[in-house]
Amino acid sequence: MSEPISDLYAVIPAGGAGTRLWPMSRRSHPKFLLDVLGSGRTLIQGTWDRLVGLTGPDQILVVTGRNHEVAVAEQLGGLAAGNLVCEPSPRDSMAAIGLAAALLEHRHGPVLMASFAADHVVPDPDLFADAVRSAAAAARAGYVATIGITPTHPSTAFGYIRTGLALGEEHQVAGGPVAHVAAEFVEKPDEETATAYLAAGGFAWNAGMFVVRTDVLLGHLARLQPPLEAGLRAIAQAWDTPERDAIASEVWPGLTKIAIDHAIAEPVAATGGVAVVPGSFRWDDVGDWDSLAQLLAADEGGVRSVGGPADVVTIDAPGLTVSGDDHRVLAVVGLSDVVVVRTPDAILVTDRDHAQQVKAVVDELAARGRTELL
């Protein structure tokens, strides 16, 4: 294991409902709290494991919703109580990450901060650490640094980053991945465009990993979204005082709801202020059932099971993925790459090609008022 990065503070935004993994993932118990791989560690615990060796337990903050405060505290026993930051309500990633940055700066002065989502899978911690070190070097020089994942196929599920010229040697880590200027952030493309990106080279998946000095991040925010920056600083100043709830209740609901990509990454990249480090490590955001199936080992019958072996009979049904065990035999005949998910109150049947559309089921249930299923 590499030496810790002594000046780095890590932030884990833990939000979202993982709707494309419904019905296993719910608003009340989203995917970051689940052991989806059967490893004995949930996704947020896996993220903690990767980061604690890089920074130390006292230098990790988790930003989550109030509904998940108890579960996160139970799963992350090494997290300091003051470093569990509960946002009053979801206001998208910029508010969550910006609050962490403002709180860190209020407590410690300007520091180097890295943000990594709670629900990603990274099986190569050493390669991950190398990329973080290179991103940290660029961030210390004043760049908003991001780690772009080297594409393995023309995915339409991710945004892309087009890389530009390499930064100067003074901004690089010897032996580490070479940081480049991020020329452009590109929205999720269609398959033809994604295929062209891979053929052309110079494109990376946008994994939402950012390393930046807090003063740089908040400085950009003050220029681009001044009311949001001012509100976050006001809340941070009151956070460790008896005034926290009163100030947060007054200010938080009025904050601009915007993703960090739109608030910071895209406009700052347009002026040459974003650096991208290639991440050659394996990475997955476990974004849907197809993605999860690719991470699971198949048994002798070709069945991929979430949460342990299932009682399954397959006849001419290759590529079955099954989750949940309600003590009934599941038989699948003549269907390829089917996903069957069973919970006590819902059953999902789809195929891997339509995995991205599971979110539409959640939207339809919400429209019908079936909140008990969300």
C-alpha cells in the first residue's frame, strides 16, 4: 500500500436512490448501503476502504441525507461523528460537494479535497491511488482535476471528457499517469458517436471524480454561482454551532439545484482550468442490472446470482441474472440474458438490453402514488 497523501481530505457524497437497480435499491435503502457483489462489504464500505489508506479516517467526510444518517454511521464505524454531514434535502451534487468544501475550509483553512461517489466499484486500489496522486499534483497547482476512466467499450451510459495537451512536468507525478488539460466535457452520446470517440482516441469516461483545492472550487463557485457559494459558506460557518439547524433551514431550500459538472466542470474546462488524469484501473458505477451482471461470476449453469445461490432451473436460458430468494423455485425457459429480481413486495423481469429503462418503472410507480414501492 502506498503512503498516505497527508494533505488530502476525502469527501464521499452518498445520495441518490439507484433507481435502475430497483426493486433491490430503494429510496429508503439505496444501492450504496447494499452488498451487491456478495463481498461482505457494502458499496460505501468499499469506498471507505479505498480512501482510508490514502487519507486516514479523520480526513474523510461523508455527505448524505437524513434518512440514511443512522445506516451510514453503523456501516462506517471509523467515521468521526463530526464528519457525517447530513444535508437537509437533496439539492444535487454541487450543493453536497460544495457544502463539504465550505465546511472543510471553515474548519481547517484552504485544503486539498477529493470527491468520490459512495456507490462505485474499483477493484484496483493501487492503480486508483496512483491516479489520485497525479490528480492531487494538478490540483495543488490550481486546476480542478478529474480522473477520467479509460473507455473499454462505446458506452452510451456515461458522459465523456475530451483530453487536450499534457500539463507541464512541474504539474506531474514521477511514474504516475500523465495529467492533461480537459478540452471539453461531452454529454452522454448515442452509440455511433461513442464508437467514433473510441476510434479517435483521446476521450475518457466522466466518472465524477474530482480533486481540487477548496479555495479554488469555492472561488470558481463564487464567480459562476455567487448565491450558491454565499449560501454554502453561511451554512458552513454555522455548522458546528447551535445555529446550524436554524441557518440551514433558512438557507438550504433556496440554494440552486445543479450538478457539479454543469456548475463547475464544464464552464471551467472552457477556460482551460480543468485537468484530467487517465484512470486505467477497472471501474464500474453499477448503474443498472446489466452493469451489475458483468461484475458477478456465473455458476456452473451460467446463472449469476446476487446475494448467494438461488434455487433456479434454466432450460435454453443462457445468461440469467437473479436476485432475491423467496424459497420458490425459479424456472426460466427459452429466454437469453434475462434478469429476474424478487423482493417481498415486487418482482422485476427484464433483459440486460433494457436495463437502463428500469428507471421508467420507478417513475411510473411514483406517478401512480405507489410510494411504498419506491
